[in-house]
Amino acid sequence: MYGYIVANVADYAPRQTSTALSAIAKLQLYNEELVTALLGQSRTHISQYTGVDMANVLSALARMGVQPTAEWAEQWVKRSVFKMRDFSSVSSWGCCLDIGFRPGFGCHMRRVQL
């Protein structure tokens, strides 16, 4: 499954990327190559994500203990402002803190380089 996803991730739609990250986290199937590929693709989808997609990605990262790059996190924060009415801001910002993202501060979790 990992190889198939990594080979085809460039063709994934926003919902496929967020769902794949969510499923991998829930099933505890962390694989660095796979998560890096999906997170890289998710960066291109942030502007297209629904609030639910954004919450699923953030929750998945928190579950796996993966810290996205500062660039990814800043883009997520900028886009999430427009999506807040679609999902619980408390749980989503809680996940943001769980992955160690604090604007202007360092993080203490796995770093995935894109």
C-alpha cells in the first residue's frame, strides 16, 4: 500500500490526501517516506481543503507526532482563518499546539522535511 500511495500521490485530490493521512494516523501505520509524500502534496492542497480536511490533516499530524515545516504551518494558519466556521476552532488549535506549532517558537516533535 505504501508504495502505491507514494507512486500516485501527485494525482491525489485534496480529500484523498487528507483521508490518507487520517487513516495512516488512526491505524498507527507511520512511515516517514509515505507521510513526507502526503504532507508535501497536502501543501499544494491547503487552499482547496474544506474545514474538515484541514482538521483531519492537523489531527493526523498530532496523532503521529509529526511537525510540519514552518512554511507549511504558516500556510495552514493563514488558510485556516477562512475555514474556522467549518470546524471546531478549539480542537483544531489544540491539535496545532499538540504538533508543537506556536508562531515564533520552536517545536519539539518529529520534523518532516519537504
